[in-house]
Amino acid sequence: MERKYPRKLSAGDNNTVIVLSDTEVAKLFTGDTRSDIGSEAAKMKYANEINDLVVKFIRLDYDQALDTEMLVMERIHPLDFRSYEVEIRELWINTFEDQLKELHNAGFVHRDLKRPSIIGGMAYDNILLSETGLRLIDIGISALKSQVSDKIFEKYLELEIKEMLEFKEYFLSR
């Protein structure tokens, strides 16, 4: 039976995200998850030092009432990109590509731009359009080059570049 949480924003196979305030959300870590809370926080902080593409880390916390560990991050209020002209979307996608390359060059790869078809949700659920441009969320399975071999990192990078090109086509053609 699925546990009900107050102010639930979204839920994946392994975690639930709840609203804490107008500016903060919390990813709840209960039971077995795809990633460890400390590792995910460290990767998020690492990416935040490079540029503004990845959702901002705020703090780690514990909620006694919910009996759960929480990764608290900024709340992004998504916009519908389809209501903007293609020329504006081209600017956003070019900036997104540049920021993603900057993360790659710094040794960070998201690894989940396009969800596998076996995982619920929309294909590009982890890329949101905000008032400041395209942003990445859910970095649970991301990787740092310093934590994996060069060969593994290059494999992840190759797949992510392919997913980026597919997302670009999707984003501009809708």
C-alpha cells in the first residue's frame, strides 16, 4: 500500500517529493532507494558550483512527523514550453546545451535526461522549463567522473549526448 504524504508534488518508483513552502521541496528518502541521500546531495552541490542547470541544493533534514530523511531543494514552478515561440525555445535549448557541456567538462553527467520506457512518467520529466530557462531535476543516478572510471564516464556521456539531441528535436518540434 502506497503511503500518503501531505502536499505531495510527485512520486517516482523510489522517492516522493513534497512541497515544504513556495520556495522549497523535499525529496523523501524512505526504505530502499536508487540512491543514497548523502551521495545525491554531494552530486547536487557539485553541479551547483559549476552552473545553474541543476536544481539548487538547500539542506539535508529529517522530519519526525513523517519519520523520513529529506533532501531539501529549491522549488521550480514549471512553465509549458509549447506556449513560447520556436525562436525563444531555440535560445533556451542552446543555453541548456552549453550548460550541460559545461557540467560534462567538469566531470558531471546527469544520466537520466530521457527516462527508460520501463519507468513511468513522461520521457523528459527531469527537464523543466522555469522562468530562468531549462533546468534539471532528479539527479539520483547521476555520476561524477571522479567516482567512476574514465571508460564508464565516457559511456554515460555518449548516451547523454544522444538523449540531448533527441530532447532538442522534441523541444523544438512540439
